[in-house]
Amino acid sequence: MSRRVAATAWVLGLLAAGTAALAEEAGRIEWRREVMEAWQSARTSKKPLLIYVSLESCGHCRRMERETLVDPGVASRVGQAFVAARIDGEKDASLVKRLGVRIYPTTVIISPDNKVLDAVAGYIDADGLRARLDGCVPPKVAGAAATGADKAKGSSR
């Protein structure tokens, strides 16, 4: 019985350790659900915090999730240069109010020193979001993220 428990714990440890790498490899963003935890991670890592605010009933939110947020270039940039948090506008009403969200989806990018770097109200396509993300990080970081994503897409940007 103790071997089974040890083996299960080992497998679960491997799965937990590999989640971030698998998410980036698969072109997915690793979203955090706890904004304060994400904020602390952003400050510690000195990366901007990207907050994506949506509603379950929002058609434009679903479109952005289907088309924009799964784009390899977007996912790569977010994974390398940002800490990402995703919140439900109905469940986190006080935070939504503090962020000034009036339209869904809204994407807010906050620097580690608590300055709003950018805010995108409404749907934005992948090209537009990549450009906005690149504008929020140093050129060296943006270039590295772009190069990796473009190689993954087979692009020659």
C-alpha cells in the first residue's frame, strides 16, 4: 500500500511540475485564478501582470478565447514575459470595479510597480494583442518571445 501511495505522489509531482511547460508547448496560456497570488508572482518575477476579465455569457469573450488567446504568438509572449490571471467579471465584481472594467472582455496589463501599462476594452485579434503585449515589455524580451512563436508557426516575421 505504501508503494502505491509513493508512486501516486511521484506521478502527481511530475504532472504538477510539467504543467507550465506543457501549457506553453501546446500554445496555451497558464492562467492563474487567484489575482493576489498572480500579483505577488508578478512582483517577485518582475514581470507585468496580465489580467483577462470575461463573463460566462459573453460571446466576444468566447471568440477571443477561441481565436486570440490560443494563437501561438500570443501564448508564447504571455508565457515568457507576463504572469497571467483570468477572472470572471461576475464573481470578482469588486476587482472589476477597481480596474474600471465596463466592457467584456477586457485585458489589463499592470507593471510590477503597480502602473497600468495598457488596457484593451473589448475583443482584439491576435495581431493586435501581440503588438499591445510587445509594447508592454522591453524590446529584448518581446523579440525573444516573437522569435520563438514565429518559429513554432513556421512564419518568417
